[in-house]
Amino acid sequence: MKPHPRKPRSPWTVAAGAALAIVTAGAFSTLAGLLVGPLHADLGWSRASVGLGSLVNMVVYGASAPFAAALMDRLGMRRVAVGALCLVGAGAGLATTMTAPWQFVLYWGVLVGLGTGATATTFAATVTERWFVARRGLVTGLLTAASVVGQFVFLPVLSWVIDAYSWRAAAAALALAAAGALPVVWAAVRDPRNGPPLREDAARHALRTLARAARTGPFWLLAGTFAVCGASTNGVMWTHFAPAAHDHGMPVTVAASLLSLIGIFNVAGTVASGWLTDRADPRRLLAVYYALRGLTLLALPLLLTSAVDAPLVAFTVVFGLLDVATVPPTIALCRAHYGANAPVVFGWVSAAHQVGAGAVALAGGMARDTFGSYDPVWVGAGALCAGAALLALTVRRPRGQRVTPPAPATPRRSRALPASPPPCR
């Protein structure tokens, strides 16, 4: 008797499993900002030493992304996603035993950085590329929003755990969350049956893709703008907003709640940006996003007080709508210029994002230690955003094609990708 053929996996089932992995890993991304004060008070570490761990985390996060995308071609998305969850769980578990700054660098910087980098926006780009034809911008926005949910929905809970118990309890809770997500992700995430064949060694493929992309102007423009994106979000807001607000007399739990409010509007802004990316020129979208983000950061030093008032709430709403909105247009431009290699190229662009984030995370801690204020960092990040807005407009259109296609009229259910786009040029 022949075995019953396995029912084809629904693209939306795969997307849901990927979203769970992304949500879980995203919860690790903002905990470092809540640990600055407790590690300083409990273990006597300087803010700069904690900032160094955050720098390593962000650089490793970015550097691992293109290799993870290439490894998904060789081993499949499921194995890479599950392995990444194992890494973040191990890093968080080991972090509960920390007694010296070098351990924070190793456990949080390296292990958690590797795991979160493999389940970040490059994972979202790979799932979208392999499983969806229509509404790619929208699906990219939804999966990117999943990372935002992980970062901010659990932030007040983690802040409460730190206040009520300890920072070690918060790290242990994240380790348990990663363990709980493992079986669900293993069951849901699959590669399509007609997916890409196994390629060359993953590291070699990632490096060769970088070598080809680095010979083109759009790569450097996208990498430059995305480095500013990282500097003006992960670098300052998610690492230094809570301690900066505390400097003005605001309780850390209240500051964490404001970050969660930003996260709520992140979801709306990212999904809306994905929808717009399917219909508008992504270069112009990026220019608008960066310009408006820069204005909000320049205004922030004037808005921070000990209490939450209407102007500060307005800041959180506007910044939240703009925060992760840059991801769908950037992925769309990578796809338009680099075809089937877009996930790996975007991985390298994401590496630039994390380098920018890590540099400003470290600079922010040094500025606070030296000047007693974060104000120069907010102003500098705003100026960088103005430059990124101009750079986005200089990205050229791919020859012989539109930057983004018109919104397709397709059946409601998106189908598996039948063929790969043109190879990297």
C-alpha cells in the first residue's frame, strides 16, 4: 500500500511559524537597554562596558545575517531557524550566571547576536521570496512587524520582572520562551518542494554574492542608508532611551511602556509601508521616512521630562510609524537590483544596519559617561537621518524594469513561488 502523500504546506502556515521564531528572537533585542542600569547597580559595570556588549551583539547580529541566508539555501529554513532559537536560549541562560563584563560580551554579544541575526529581517525576506508571489511587500511588512511585536510587546513585562525580581529572572524567562517556541517552529516552517537546489558552501556563496554586489553603486547606497537606520533606532532608541528618560526623572517601567507604545505603532507603520511598497517608488518612500525620523529625533531632547505628556506621546506615535517602515522598501530595492540573491544581499545590507547601530550604542554610552547627557547623540542621529534621506533618492532604477511592480490582481491566496528572479548582476 502506497503511503498517503503529504499535504502541501500552506504559505501562510510557513509564514506563521516564521513569525513565531521572529517574535521570540525579537524579544531579546531590546532587553539590553533594560539591563544598563541593573548591571551598573548590581555588578558595578560602567555604562560603556555594557555598551560594548551591545556593540558586539549588534555587529554579530548583522554579520551573521548574510551567512544565515546562504545557509538556508543549503540546510533549509527550518534547521537554521531552530538552530538560531537554540543559540538565543543558550545565551540567555548563560547570562544568568554572569559576574564579569567579558561574559556579557560572549553570552549576549556573540551567542544571542548569532541567533537573533539568523531570525531577523533576512529570514523574513527568504520566507517571502520562496513562498509568495503576490503581496510580497505586504508579507514582508507583516513578518517585519512580528519582530517589532517581539521587541516591544514583552518589554513592559520584562521591565516588571526586573523590578519585581531581578535582571537574571528576565534573562531566564527569555531562555524558557525560546525553548517553548522550538517545537512549533520545527513543525510549521518548511521550504517549498520546488525550492532552490543546494548550492555551494554557504560561506563561500555569501562572500561571492557580496563581492558581486559590492561592485555596484546601489549596494553601497542601500548599505549606507540602512546603517543610518540602525544608528537611529537600535543604536539610540532601544539601547539608550530608557536610561535617558530615567536621567530626566522618569521611572524605567514608564519609559519601557513608551517603547512598547512605539512598538504598537511599529506594527501599523511596517504593514502600511509594505502595502505602499507594492504600489509606490520605494526610493521616495525611504527618503520621506528618513527625513521625518530625523525631525523627530531632533525634537526628542526638548520633549523628555519626568512625566508622560501629550508631546511625548505624539513623539512615540510618529516615531513608531516610521521606525521599521524602512525595511519593506529596502528589501524591494534589493530584489529589484539583485534578483534571486536578494536575501543574501539584504543580509549584507542588514550587516551595515547593525554596524551603525552598534557604533552609536557604544558612542551613546561614552557620551553619557563623558558629558552626563544623551542630547548630543539624539542631535547627531537626526543629522544622519537627513543625509540618509538624500542618499535614498540617488539609488538608480534597475535597467529595463520598474523599481516596484504595480499591485497585482491575483487570487486571495498567495501561491508558492514558481520560478526564481534573474541572478545577481
